[in-house]
Amino acid sequence: MSTVALTKVALLIVVVALVPAVVWWMRRHPNRSKQHPDRQRMPKLVAVVGWMLLVIGVLMSLVAFTSSDADDPTAFRIASVAILFGGVLFLMMYRNWYVAPERDAVHYRTLLGREDRIVYSDIVDYRMTEANGQPNLRIRASNGAKLALNPSMYDMSPLLAAIRFKEARGRWPLPGELPG
């Protein structure tokens, strides 16, 4: 076996071992806001990917817009701007989104930065589905507010306790009714 083939096999083994380790670590150590410890944020991996895309996009843009060697640099310019925009989008998502479940309500901020609150007694619909082997919880309030997330990735125990209360008693808990 050649050195190139051995290098590829070793790299594949490292990646196959590293990805589950990173996923396990992210689930064991949720990303919490330093200023507001009750707020759970997206994994830091989202920010790392955003910064990588941003740096790659800037470097590609510098080459695409300053090089005069290419016959038609339009495709390269479009790709560099798209990658740059993707990095900004990832960083914006990481910066804006959070979820903060409390005893009587769940506070959250959307990817676009709009803050909202869903009181458990105002929930009109909830669904627990599975997508790509991962659980997905969707809730909708009477005022139209919606929240969808992976409950195995974020500690949503107060909301899940309210859902168990609803299933056991046939109604949502009133504010202050669930033990804190």
C-alpha cells in the first residue's frame, strides 16, 4: 500500500472516530450564555463553521476580484460571495438563536432575532416526530408563536413535564401549578 493510500485510510479513521466524539461532547456540554445561564444556545460548532466559511469567502473574494488571469471570473466571484454570505448567515444564526425553558413558559429567540414567549397553558398543538433518527419537538401557541427543536440536544425538562401533565390530566398546567 502506498503512502498516499495509508494517509487516506488514517485520515478516514480519525474523522470516523472524531465526529461521534464531538457530537457526544456537544450533547454532554450544552452551550449556555455567560450573561444569562438559563439560555441554551446553538452548539459552538455552528460558530466555528461560520467563521471558517467567512475566512474562506474573504480569501476567495480577494482572489476572484483582484486576479486578472482568468478569462471569465464571474463564476468564481459568485461562489466567493455565496460562501461569504453563508458564513455571515451561520454567525447570525449562532448569535441570535436561544431557548430558555422555565417552570411556566419557554422563552426563545428566532434565527432572525425576534424574541417570543410561549406559556405552557397557551399551547394549542405539540408534536414529537423523528427526523433522521433524531427527535423533533414542535409546539404552537394560541397566539401563533411556534418553536421547533431537538429535545435531546437542549434541556427542555420543564416543557416535557408540562406535556406529561397534559397527557395525564387532559389539560395544560396553569402558571405556578408545576413544581419548580
